[in-house]
Amino acid sequence: MGHDEKLIKDLEAKTDVVRRNCLTIFDSTQMGHAGGTMSLIELVTALYFHHLKLDPNNCDWPERDRVVLSKAHCCEAIYAVLVEIGWLPKDKLNTYYRYGSPFQGHADRWATPGLDYSGGSLGQGLSFANGLALAEKMHMQRKAPTETITRFMPRYISKFNPTYRTYCILGDGECHEGQVWEAAMFANKYRLDNLIAIVDYNKYSLEGPTNEIMPIEPFVDKWKSFGWWVAEVDGHDLRQVLDSLDLAAHLYGDGKPKCIIAHTVKGYGVSFWEEAHTHIGRGEEITRGVEEARKRYGYS
Amino acid sequence: MGTLNKHVKIGEPLATADALGRGMIKAAEKNQNIIAVLEDMGFPGLPWFAKNAPDRVIECGIAEANAAAMAAGLAAEGFIPVINSFVFACICRAYNQIRQSILVDRFNVKFIGREGAWGEPGISHNHVEGIGATRVMPNLLIVNPADAVESEKAVQAIMDYIGPVFLRVEASPPPLQIFTPDYPFDIGKAYTVKEGKDATIIATGYMLTEAIRASDLLEKEKIDVRIINMSTIKPLDDEAVIKASEETGAIVTAENASIIGGLGEAVAACLCENAPAPLVRVGVEDEFSQSGRIMKDVDELKTHFAFGAEDLAAAVRECLARRERLHKRMRR
């Protein structure tokens, strides 16, 4: 483990770029899921700019790692990243929420190249990710191992890398949904070690503190008792995020689905949104936040 | 019996379960991507799967929401997951999962859902809202076969079709054997079982059996009824409905389902917009079903809901009377 300092510096610079893109989105419509989007930025930056297996020139590469954004209202964060990769037109970021735009209000697979899941109705993403991960296993099972592996490295047969990994980004409030736990049982039953769930644990849902609305704690123990491998990290510390992702990917072959619980701050990076625990901002709530961020991230 | 179409040969009643299993096995043999997704409710042709393709059986347990969204994920990677259960579980329990995870992206997931007014299990399982609940959903086909031959053909046809389908399997008494093995089943096409000029019964699923019996009764009264098998409820074969309206001028629909949102309503909309004619809808009125037995001389639920052959015959007479009144008013 341990990552090159230069990589961390580069990724930190990227998070600023991604945040600026998010601000363009919010600014264009005076609306957006500012809180949950800003808490995700380090996670998606670490994923898309370093960790994921992807081809910047081909978003439809069949072996590309899959990302299921279960908390699909925060698709702004993904949009902000995909325009940097080049799969989406950056100059159209300001068409968010508009008719015919590739930047739909909630993630829409048909409208946006590079998305793996159309979401918006919470709690279903992990089940969908189960399907993707199981399909990978089933395809793998059908494909005979190469001759080299069978002859010289038989012990690697169950150990080599999957064709693709499936990542699922969940919200903490979303884990109130019973379906998340149905999916957690399923992933354990089918030993989906190619599935990595990342919970953006920003402690707030729309109405207020997640654990007051319906306590989800002890959260780590819940996942563990469902048979998952669990890591707990600071979701804004790129070093920890990268380490946990590497470890989760490296443990492929142990037969356990992986869950990274990322402790984050809702609205991270903009003190006005952090204090207001903004879920979806409109009008002045957005403009004041954008105004503050304008200075900090050099957004004009 | 009047002139029957050439693919029709009426035989003794025969349950459809075996034929459905046979069709499922044929489809699964042909297409290796078909995956049986179980919800602890069995599966057509399961012994074959267990013996020949155990890796193509995914058991989700009693967790229908997860099963539906998980199936969408399998379909996204090229598999054809088939979910089998009661309609109230696999469709209605997972209603939003079907909408959001499957239909929005038009993923190739098939549902084999069992429902109908008949049966001993009672109010929970004798479910009649399935057609109404699903007809409103974009991108979803609804197919409801009428007898064993059609069931076997339909289950294979929906596997060849690319897109989500709800195959409705009915809880009902065994239907008559109606179609010959060379019957050409086509998704989206109605089939005229018997020509007729006085009125038309448009039936779906088991009710085609009752429609054929009703037509026999009416023949004795010199009423010549056309019978249409509407096995695809969505998309509806509008042409067949319009033609029947123009040529016979009186329509009766028959379904083992709620008439609210069901086949009757679909036909009514088509008639009103294209070729208005008097219409009587036979099916379950706005109510739930309950436990009931089928005994030698009495079928409790058929009597309760009044949708047997005699009731259908009465509906045809009522429809003809309405047409008569309408014509009188127009002549005045």
C-alpha cells in the first residue's frame, strides 16, 4: 500500500476541477443535490482518475469496470467527472435539467454515455450491481481458463482478476431501504467478491440526521454480520480512499463482497452547505454556496 | 359449433402447466443465456434445469424486489433472466423495481406471473389486478395464453422477443384444448377462433374456453358469434377489434381479471376512438376474490363472479339488445 505523493497531489488538483464542474452545473439551474454531490467528490475522483479499469477513448469497452450510482440524485458528481474523461461534452454542462440534455436530472443510461445504471428510486442499485457482478462470474465460469493457467498456474484459476469489477455507490439514508439488505444477503450467498459497495456516509438525509430519522448504527457490524468484508475510511482523505479501494480489489478471490464505509461531510468544501446540511438546494441556497465556492475553487 | 378456423380443434380440458414447462425447456435448450430466477416458488421445467443446467438457476429467496433489480443487472450483461412467481409477488411487490431498473432501460427480463380469480388460497393469492397494474407501464408486453398449445408456443416466442415481457399464467379450471399443434402464435396478433356475424366475444386466457362454450349455447338461439383470442393484451391488436366492430357491431370482452384496467378497458378505448359499438365487459367487478372450490356440479367462484358460459351468453344477448335500442334511437 501507500501511494506516490505526486499521485495524491494530482488527484487533489483533480478534485478542485471536479468541484468547479459541479458548481457550473448548480449555477446553470440554480438547483441541484449539492450536499450529497459535494460529499462524493473525493470518492469518484479516486475511482475514475486512478482506480477504475477504463478506456478514456471508449466508454463502451466491455471489460470496463462498472459503476452503479445507487444514490442517483447525486449524478452531478459523475457528470463532473465524465466531462473530464471526455465521454461527455464539457461545454454542455450548463444544460443540466434541460430537455434533451445528456445531463438529466437523475441518472439516465440512455441519455448519458458511460453510465451503467438509470437510478433515482433509491435502494435498488445494489441489487442491480449484484446482477452485474453475478453475470461476470457466470461469463467467467463459461469461459475456459487459458492453457497456460491450467497447466502451469492451477492455483490461480480462482484467483486471477475478474473481467470487470462492479462498484456500487450507496447513500447512508438509502440504507433505510429494506432492499439494500436483501441485496446484501444475495451478494454474500453468491460470493460476489468482484463487487465493491461504497457507502457515502455523510450522516444526513433530506429531513435531517440519518441516525435520528431511522438509526442505521451499528452500521459496520450490520455489513459484517451479512458476511461482507468491511473497511471504514475518511471519505475526504484520498490516501485512505485509494488504500481501501486497492485492498478491496486485491482481496478478490476470498469469496466475500466488499463494503467501504466512507465517512464524509455533506456539502464538503462549501461551508455554507456544510452548515445547512443542504440536500437539494434551490435559489438563494445554491447561489450563496456557489458564491462562496467561486472564491475558493477559482470558479468564474 | 359454427365454422371454426383451421388451426382450431376442440378437445378435452387440459391444464397448461406441463405445456409451459415443455416450452420453457425447449427455449432454454435453444438459448444458453436463459437464466431461471427463482423466488422460492418453483419454476416451469425446473427438474430439467436442475439436471442439465444447474448453473443457470439463481435462487433469490422470498425477496422479490432484489430479484427484479438483480435480474436487470443480469440482462444488462446479455443474459435473459426469467422470473417466476405469483403476480402479487414478482410483479406487484417489485412494481417500482420493474419500472426503474428494468423498463426504463428496456432490459430483457421475462416474468412468468400466476394470477386469476379462481383457487382455494384466498384473497391474497387469487389476485386479479395484474393486467391493470402492468398495462400502464411503458415498454412492457403482456401475453396471456389460452390453452396448453398456446402456452407452449408463447413461452418460446417471448424468449425470442428482445425486451421485457409479462407472461400471465392463470389460476383457473383447466381450459379446453383449443389449438392444433400447427397454430401460428404471433406476439401482438389476435386470432379469430370462429367467424361470426351477429356479435363478437373477445376473450383472453382461460375465458376463451368459456367463450367457446357460450357460442355453443347461443348457436341454439341462432345467434352467430365471432370469437377472438386476444392473447397479447399489450400491445392490443387494434385492427382485429375495429374489424370485429365494423362487421358484427356488438362486442363482449371476457377476462379472468379485474375489468378495471384490464382487456375490457383496452378494447373499450380502441372502440371509442375508432369504431364505436355497444360493449359489455365480463370479468371481476371492482372487488377482491376469495377462497372457492370447483366441485362436480358447481364452481363456487364462477357462480360468484358470474363469468361462466351462461353469463357470457347473457352478456351477448344484453349487448345485442343495447345495439337494438341504439339503432332505434338513431332511426328516430
